[in-house]
Amino acid sequence: MSSRTQFIRNKLLFVALALVTAQWGLAEETRTIDQLTEEGLRASKIYFEETSFADLAAPLTGQRFPRPVPMGSSISSTPTLPFISAGTAGLRVSSLFNPDVKFILSNNHVMGAVGPTLCPNTAPAGTWILQPGTLDIQLDPGQSPFYVVGVLARTIPIDFSLLATNLVDASIALTNTQLASEEIFDVGIPTAQLAFPSPGMEVIKSGRTTDVTTGVVDAVNVTVLVNYGADCGTARFVGQTIITPGTFSDSGDSGSVILDQETNAPVALLFAGGPFSTIASPIHFVYLLFGVAPDGTAPDSSFSAEELLERSRRALPPRIRALAQIQARREADVMRLRGVHGMGIGRVPGEKELGFVIYTKRLSSQLRQLVQDRIEGVPVHIVETEEFVAYKALK
């Protein structure tokens, strides 16, 4: 099969995969598939010359890694002034249409944000990405080749409208194998296989702030409100994953890739959290929207557009699919109550079957009256927690 034929085949499969997401009620969010053209990829393909980024005469900082840098390390965009900030380089990925093209995967609010606001969606393509981030350099060095590890290639825009259906907080930066390693710091090389988060799954991540931590998937298919700060606003996300305990992550860990602890397969992209939990986007949403695969995946391996399409069809087991239908009917009534900032499907203490998990600032009388321990016969677990916030570190 010619490379041109394979490209067309892959693109058609990704369009088909876009339609599959209708089971989540998210088909309209796949509009970025149209941007995955061969011409667009060629236009954004910038090659770094290894000699341009040799060890220059500049002082090392505590979080500056020798090149190629491991994933799980501190990064940021530039310029970030008047702030200095840092997030985490999550995963090195390859284009499904040209495996020689390498990217660093992280968050929109980490790599897709620049000063003076550092709000998501503000960094133009071509923005330089630094390692470590400006917070850990303790200044913004600008476009210093001593710190650069990539340039921003694409960002999935975050919609801040009231009823938005955001799938991911994600950006990719063009890089190469001399600047970025496929290895995740203190975790190792992730396995190049497709995996999906499920309640009870034990997971692991390596992040800029809390290093290597482990946790458990508490809920999936979560609709959640995330605060990006007074200047940026609050965004509504759907289909998200929540991990506990609260010590799993903290500010600065945004962009970390979360892996199945048993297989080391990526399952989600971390971007926010609260006192008791972490919020992450299922990784197959990221693969779909960017047209990328875990780096190191051979063209003839089990990871392919066909596999992504088939596995995405089966992403929702029957029990979760049935609960998702009830959730779709009742979620608006729950989420409009004051103080409620999340609802999903997950584990309910004392119950053998999965139920609904509701995240609220406080258990109000209105919520208690609406839920009454069950929704359409399904058990409910109410978690009292502060609002969820984006997990980039800045000052």
C-alpha cells in the first residue's frame, strides 16, 4: 500500500471515528478532524538542527534535564510575562500520517497559553516551548536555544461558553528525538497500546510537582466545571475521568500522562483537580483530535486507525452505556444546582454495582431533595469538595 493510499485510508477512518463519538453526544466536537490534511501537516513540519541546540554556555537550573528531556519534566511556553509558570511534558507522540513527525503532548493551558493573561487559546502556532518552565528557571528567558525543546504545532481550543462540550485540554509541540525522549521520568517507556480508563483501575503518573504517584480511577464519563482563573473563566468538559486520592497531583502537574499501572499504557491526560481528586481527559480523545499515536508504535503494530476505531466503539461497557443514558436525561437538573460542579459514573461506597458520583461544594437541601440517594433507581455517591481548578503552577 502506497503512503498516499495509507494517508487517505487513515483520514477516512478518523472521520468514521468522529461519528463514533456521537455515543457520548459529542459529534460536533470533532470539527478539528478537517484540519488533519497532508498539506497542513507538511506546513507545520519544522525540523530542528541538532547543532542549533548544543549545550551552550548558560547556567544549569535544578529542573533542566540534559537533552533529550524525559517526559514528566517541567515545561512552559514563552513569553509568560508578567508571570512565570510551569506544567508538565506528558508524552512523546508521533503523527499517524507520518510517524517520523514527533510531538510533545501537554495541555492547552500549559503550552497553548502566553502572557499577559496566560489563558488557554492565546499562544499562536510556532510559540517556543521551554524545558524547564519559566517558573523553574525563575525568569522568562525568551527564545533561548538553551531551553527550547519544541514549537507549538496545534492546540484544541477550549470553549468557555455556558453549555460547551469540551473533550480535552491539550496541545502538541513539534520536537525531535534529539530534544525529547519517549521515556517518562522514573516510570519508563509507556507501552504503545490503546487503553481506556475504567472505575477501579489503578494508575500511575510522573509530574513536575508531585513526581511519581499512584491512584485509582474513581469515575468516568464525568461532566465537570473547571476554573481557569478570573481572567480566563470556567469551562465545561464532558466525558472526563476522575482519579483519587487528592495527593495524586497538584499545581504544576498539568500535562502529565496517566498510565494503567499494570500495563504502563497511557489512559488519560491530566489537566485539573481539587482537594480530593484529579481530572483527566481519556487519551483516545487526544489521539482522535490530533491524529497521533504513542511514539514507538510500528506501522504494522496493533495500534492503528482501525484499532482505534474498533476500540472506541467498545469504550463504554454495557453497564456504563446504560448509566450514561440516564445521566444524559438527569444531568442538567443536577448540574444547574448551586455549588454542583461535576457528575459522572463511578464507584459508590457500599454498593457492588456502579452508580452516579456527584461533586458539589456542599450538600444542599435542593440536591438532597432531587437525588434522595438514588436517581432512577441508581445509587448515588455525593462528594463534597471545593471547585476544580486547572493545575498549572504560576506566580
